[in-house]
Amino acid sequence: MTRFVGLFVSLFVGSVAAVGFLCGWAVAQAGENPAGRPPAVPLVVHDPYFSIWSFGDRLTDDWPRHWTGRVQAMCGMVRVDGTAFRVMGLPSPDIPAMKQTGLRVLPTRTIYEFEGGGVKVGLTFFSPVLPKDLDVLSRPLTYIVWEVRSIDGLTHAVQVYFDNTAELAVNEPQQRVVWDRGSADGVIWMRMGTEEQPVLAASGDDRRIDWGYVYTAVPQGVPFRTVLADAGKAREAFRTEGDIPRADEKDQPRRADNRWPAAVCCFDLGEVADTAKTCRLMPAYDDIFSIQYFGENLRPYWRRNGWEAEDLLRAADREYASLLQRAAAFDEQLLAEAEGVGGRGYANLLALSYRQAVGGHKLAAGPGGKPMLFSKECFSNGCIGTVDVLYPASPIFMLLDNDLLKATVTPVFEYAAMPRWTFPFAPHDLGQYPLANGQVYGGREHSEENQMPVEESGNMIIVAYVIARNDGDTAYLEPYRPLLETWAEYLKAKGLDPENQLCTDDFTGHLAHNANLSAKAIVALACFGKLCEMWGSAAEAEEYLSLAKSYAKQWVEQADDGDHFRLAFDKPGTWSQKYNLVWDRLLGLDLFGPEVRAKEIAYYKGQLQPYGLPLDNRSLFTKTDWQVWTATLADERADFETLMNPVYRFVDETPDRIPLTDWYWTDSAKVRGFRARPVIGGVFIKMLESPDVRRRFGAWK
């Protein structure tokens, strides 16, 4: 079992923050040995470019890093009675680390606790990525909040320090940067960005943003000072004097690694007793344009009505208290529901996955202002809007926000409807992030070589049916009905016994007669039949539903291998996870019968490795998301927990300190590939099992 410890954070941030600490990833620390820990901790996570994590056991073990692993330095210090302690980063060997005594990761918040110098320090990273509010969710802004109180009965003089370097605004630290400052209704802001500003000029996987501006904003409150300065000088001034340089540096532009220009804040909390004092600031990123969609540069969604960065900062400051209250209520509900459905380990997994899943996407305003949500294949191939990424990621949006689910498929539907897409099956991707200018995978738009025709067509139809079921009508799908009909016809002809082709698990290579891929096609045909019912096309509905049931019967016969079902119809003695069958259970399609699931679950329990269930018999690697789908096939809670406990153990013990991977070795817990991918949203699928949970979150009845 995982070594999670149920330690509740005792240091609350503000009068409303005490709501919602009933669950979440809790880490208790004893001396130098933490009792359980996430592989990486989300700090500032909003989209594939603005995504900063802690990769260590303690926030003082290393600099914060972009999900790609590059340092994106943020420094935090607290000075108590003239002695400086660091609470974030590695500013100087002369500054001791304050002892970290607690960590809690909640869906929208990460909360650290420290003790030293007679005080307790709470440090919260709060990102209000709230579902059902696209305006707020799309804001690329995190609140960083300090709370300090005395714990030794004495009064202490306390100053708080923060800086972030220009690394947050460059792809490579050799790039030249500029900076300036301003104010908006009492919010003081500093910003940094590249001199060149190459807006949407390059695509790729291992890349960071180098256009737009990183903002560091401070609202009115306790006394504070800000400066744009050499990070080393500012940190040393705070250590020795409790102050920071008086004037902004004028030596610009210069390279980001030339004396590390930084936006610096220093707060004076004055005399601190047992009543806590707080201060806060807001790092934000205005990319100006986010995505290029077939030659058109798209604004971030929050900018669609003409907002500028100052509008963002004003609104964020004004709405802080209400957003914190909403987020606390959301965190509490989500984790309580998750624990009820799948246990504490499952709730912890969702807490750690939430910001990664949302932050693996960018919400942009598409043509006409319609929301378009673009995923990135992080450390995979960098593709944007990949259909077999949006499919595994979809459960989080199916549960929490149908508008976001629509936003994932809208750009795909619009692309597939263009004359340039000539195939009778759905595309694989829209391009390479952040340039969505046409498929780059396999045969691109030119040939069927290395395409995923059954995979992507099935994915789009299944997601489309859930969208309609969540809406209770087919209005959203009406413009795309001809596409869905074409893809259903393709699956009718090719889906039962797929030819030699790739599936979403393309790292395993081509495979003919793939039983799991066939199961996807069969489920998708039934989903299309259900859509036909909603359209009022009774004859067509009967045709496709009957066909799906007939294909399911043939599937059982062709895939049967005694005590389990085969990897491929023509390969006896093989097996694989049949995660695509989960929709038969969740959507009540009644195609395969509970005995099929029961036989597979019984077999899987005998194939478990220390850290999970292998994807199939060919290798010991597995996929994090698919394991949760497979475990959700189980009718019994005990079987779900049996299959999931090794997954929790992997998360807790993997030696690779990176944002959650979805591809790893089940015998060693080592990463095989991928990290920080939005497919981790697939772990929310167990939540879709309960009609009551679905109802409470507004999903289908």
C-alpha cells in the first residue's frame, strides 16, 4: 500500500481557506525522511508554457523547474529577527533552509509548511483553474500567499522575500530580455520578456515560451517594495539587511543568464505574534497570442473581448477572496467524492493529477470567439490537438465541464470538415504545438501510411456521444453530423477486425487484428447508434446498435483464450488490457456482458507486477491512465483497489522526480517515457461510474 499519511495542514491561508482540507495528497515529514511524496509538486501550472513544478522532496532542495526540467527560478526567503531562511530555491549556501514540516497537494492549491526562528510559515500556491468558468480557468495567473505566526510565545520581526528570474520568459537563457513596470488600480506590476518577441515563430516539444511577458504583480496590503534587479545582489541585500536595491537596473536588454535579471518583492510584516500575518503576490503570463490555427493567430480565451494584462491583474486582485472560497469548496467536494468512489489513494491521485491535466492544454478563442482547447503531447512528439490524447484525457472534462470537452473536439471537427482533409476517417492531430496548421503525424494529409484510422474515428464518436448525452441534445453536433456518419461507416467496414495499423499505444508498433482496438470500434458503433436515436433516425439507430451487438458477439468468440481474451484475434496465448471496454459499462451499452469484464479482471490480478499491470504480454511497461480505465471495469470495489494499489505505490516510490508520467516500467517504477501529459485526466474515469456523482457534477444521467 502507498505510504500516504493523513496529516491535516494546520496553517490556513485567510478566513476562508479552512474549508476543504478533508482530503488531498498529504505529506508528513519526520527529520530528513518524508513519509510519502508526489514525484513532482505543481506550483504554477496553467498551460504547456506556463507550468512550473518542484521536483524535490522539499521546496528548498532545488530550484523550481518547468515541466521539461529546465530551471525557472523562483526564490522565497523569510527573515526572522535579522536571520534569513530560504523556503524556496537555492539562492545561497549562506542562507539555511527553514525546516519543511508539511505539504498538501489539493486540486487547485499546493500548501507548504515550514518552521524556524520561532515562527511557522505557510506558503500556498493557488491557481483558480475552476471548471464551468472558462473566463477564470483560462487566466494564466497563480496567487502565492505567505502566512506567518509565532509558535514560541514571543514576538518576532519578519520580512518576506520573493523573486522570479527572466528564465520564465525565455526558451534558452542566452536570449536577451527587457523589462519595465507599471500599476493598475493599486496593483504594482513588473514584467520581463525577450527583446526579439518571436510570436508563434517555432514549434516543438522540449521548448519554453519566448514571446509575451511574465508579470509579477503585488496588490496593496502590508508594506512592500519592488525592484527589477540582479537576482544575486537582491538576495544578498535581503540576507544581510532585510532590504532590496532601491532602483531598477537600467542595463537592458541583456541575456537572461547575465546577472540573472529578476522581478523582486520584499514585504515587511512587522512584529508577528501568535496571530498570523499574511502577504501575497501574483505571477502571471500574457502570451498575447497563444495558438496558430490554420494561419490565424488565436488570442488566449481570457483576452477574447479586448482585455489586456492590466485587466487580468485588476480582476484577479478584486476576486481573490471569492475565488479562494470557490476553490476550497471545489477541492473539498471533488476529493470527498473521489474518496467515496475509490478510496483515499484514488482521491490523492486525482488531487495530484488535476492541475497537470488542465495545464496540459491551452484554452484559446477560436474563429468567431468559440472556445478551443488545445492539448500538447508533452515529451512525446509535441503534437497539438491529438485525438488519441483528447480521448484518454476526456474523463476529467466529461465529469466537470462539458464546454471544455466540446472545446477539445471543436478544432478537430473544424479541421476534418476542411477540403484539405480527404480521408474517410478522423485525423490524428492538428500539427505541432503551438502551430495547429495541419496533421504532422504519419502520412500527414498525403497518405494513409502510419495513420490511426480505427483509433481516431472511434475516439471522436465516443466523445461526441458523451457530449450529446451531457447536453441532453445534439445541437452542438449538428454541423458535424456528416463527419460522424462518414466515420461510423468506416468503422462499420473496418472496425471489427482491424487491419495492420497503429493504435494510440503506437510505441508498441503496428498490430493486425487488435482485440482492444476492435472493442473500441464496437463501442463507437453503439455510440453512433445512440446518437441516431437522439437524432430521431430510428432505422439507422437500429442498424448500428444491432451491428454493434453482433460484432460484440463475434469479438467474444474470436478473442476468447480460455481464462482471458487475447491481445490479437490470431495470437493465442497473448493478453492485453481491454481498457476500451469501460464505455460499455459506463454508458450502459449492454454489448459484452458482465462475464466478459469479470473474466478479464480475474486474469489481470494474476499478471500484476509490483508497480502495476503491464499493458500487455509483450513488455513490462504500462500506461497510468489505461490502468485506471482497466480497473474501472471491475464490478467489485475490492478488485478495483487490488489493481490500483500498485499504481499508488508507483506514484509514491518512482525514482524519477518529474510531473506524472503515463508510461513506466511496472517492475522498477522507472519512467519509460512521457511526462506532464494531459492524458492524466483519464484517471478521473472512475468518477463517471456513479450516477449520483455524475449528477452532482452535472454530467449525464
